[in-house]
Amino acid sequence: MNIEQARFNMVEQQIRPWNVLDQRVLDLLLSTPREHYVPAEYRQLAFTDTRIPLSHNETMMTPKIEGRLMQALDVQRGDEALEIGTGSGYVTALLANSCRHVVSVEINPELSAAAGRTLSEAGVGNVTLVVGDGIEGWNDTAPYDVIAVTGSVYTLPDRLKRSLRVGGRMFAIVGESPVMQAVLVTRRSEDEWSEEDLFETNLASLKGAEPPARFEL
């Protein structure tokens, strides 16, 4: 496989046609080696429009959703970012290559450790990896300019929204399978947030953020 050609095709045939037009984001996706963050047995799928399996029943988002996430967040060089769900570490790397520092919270210690090794091998150093449940936010280093939620949530906790700095942006996928809504939340003031619907999709839930159980008679 010609890796550079496959990466170019991913951007031009999947991501750009999905309304990712910010050249900074396209350049970021071309320069961050997605294949480095994909499990070895699935490396041939690194640039395909599919959810690549990780350990512990987790998956990577598709490239086009990763692109939309980065475009919506409009990450700036001086930003402080929070990621909920480290996963493979790929979105962590995209954020880290765009901002000052990333705190990435992962509930599974083995996934966090594996991502840490991968990020270290890639020379990504402006990241703090934390093992814990970040669905209510991570107040130790709040507030944040950017929050990326990399698994779906049934509802967005108020405490997570309050982790944003005024002017800060959060990307999340909210709702219940099979149709969920990707949203961009912006904190307008101390007590005001706006919410923009971006697109419909379907994504596995973060642990602890699943829809409530339904009882059928």
C-alpha cells in the first residue's frame, strides 16, 4: 500500500466531500500519521471509512467525523484542550498538534497506557493522560478552551459544559442509537451556552453515558 497516496485519498475522497474545508484541518490530517494509531492487525484499514476496532470493545471514529470534529472546534495554538475518551490516541494527537496542551481522560487504564506509548513514539509531548471517568468534566485543570467528547452521550452533563471557559467550544455526539446528533456547544457567558446541530450520525456510547435502560412489559 502506498501510504501517502492512501492518506491523500482519505482526505480528498472522504473528508473534504463531507464539508471539511478548513485548510488547516486538512493539512493537519495529512501530516498526522493515522496509521500509527491503528492496531497493527487493522493497519490496512487506517484510511478507510470504517470504525476500526480497538481493545475492550472500543472503536475509532471514522476519518470524516474526526475531520468534522477538528473543524468545528476551531482549535487555536494557545488553547487548553480536554478530551473525554483517549481511545487510540489519534484524536489526542490531532488536538495536541493544534493547541498548547491536551488533558485526555480515559476510563480504561490499558487503553490509556497503550495510547501513551503510541503518542510517545510519535513524539507528541504536550499531552497529560489521566485514567478516570471524565464524563462530568475534569475540574483539576479546568476551565478549557476546547473539549472533545469522542464517544456518544445520552445527554450532556451540565458540569461538563461548565468546564468550558467563556468563548470555549465543545464537540459531542448526543442522543440514542440509531440516530444521534453531533453538536457544537459554545459558552457565551458565565450562564449562557449556545448549541449548534452539525450532522446526524451513530456512535458507541462512552462508559457511564449510555441511554437509560428501558423496561418492556
